[in-house]
Amino acid sequence: MGGAAGCPGGASVCTPYGGGTIEVSGRPRDIFGYRDLDVQVTKNIELPHDTSAYVRLDALNVLNIYNFDSSAANWNQSSTPPVYNQTGPILGVPFTLKISAGFKW
């Protein structure tokens, strides 16, 4: 019984955008998949009466890697490897700095 796994009745077309599927085995093309490097730094400040405050800096997607949405890729037999939509959509966020502060009591 042929067809792609998860396709009803061994269908040869079952992607969200109507692209064809072929049965192949081999090493994945995108070995690292979704890539993102996030870093955070927190400074705690002790205050009187068992209270404290904090300041936190988050750096999201430090390397500004574009993780293109694989569900918006053209996965047909004529385009090997898949062709990603280079104008978006992307998953995650672009390089972002976020500052937050808080008080604990």
C-alpha cells in the first residue's frame, strides 16, 4: 500500500497547499530545524522589610534567524528541496529587546 503517512487512502496529494508527496528516505535537509537563541539577565535588589525589586533584560532571537513557516512552503515534486516563502510568514519573533521590572513583597 503506497502513499504518504497520514494521507487518507494512500493519496499522493495531501499538503495544505495541494503539493504532491513522494516516498523517500534519507537525511533531513534542515538538520537544526527551528533555531533561536534567547538570553536574559536579571538584577535583584534587596529592600527593607523583606521586600525586593528586580530589573530584567531579555534579548530574543539574538542571531536574528528567520525561521520560515514550513506550512507555507511549496512541497511538490518539481521543487526539491522545498521552496520557502522568503517574504514570510516567519515563526517566532525577530531580534527583540525587552525590559521589565517588578516588586516583590
